[in-house]
Amino acid sequence: MRTTEDVAESCLAAEAKISRAQQLLAEDARPENVDLCVAELGEVAELLRGLMDGSLDADASLTIRRIQGSARRLNLQIQHASRLCLGWIQRRMGTGYTAQGAPVLMPPEAETLFEA
């Protein structure tokens, strides 16, 4: 059985992970940072699942709901950062969009012709 201190420690760890990921994406939304943030969000989800397995007092339940909201916002931030990265790739290497709205990328051979 988890103690109140264990729950509090897990909540603090989850909040710290979310905060670091949000800050990282706000400062630099490179693909490798997006990947790191996705991993952090996965770890937060695991922490929350572990906390939800047992009975919680009202304060812990409130804290977990707050963390879940922060995790949802981080997920949106990750989605936006991913779209930004895809947009930059499309801008640099793209030739347009398909009828379904998917980006069409130039073949690698064509890209080297433009770099010369």
C-alpha cells in the first residue's frame, strides 16, 4: 500500500516531468526534443496509472486531476510541435500536397540538384 508521501512524491515527479517537457518545447521544438517530450509524457502516464490503482484521498485525487490536465496540455503542445517540424520539412523538401491533404516530398535525387 502506498503512503501519502509516496503519492505526493509521484505527483511531484510527474509535475516536474511535464514542466521540463513544456519548457523544452517552448524553447526549441526540434524533432529530437519532441521525441524526448513524448517519452516524458509516457512516463507521466505510467506514474498516473500507478497512482490510480489504489485508493486516494480527496487532496491526492485533486492533484492527479490537475496533473492530468497538464498532461493533456503537454500532449497538445507536442502535437503542435510535431506539426511545426513537419511544416518545416515540407517547406524545405516539399512540392505540394495530395488531394487528401498529405504532403508530397521531393525524391532525394531532386533535392541534391537544388543544393548544387
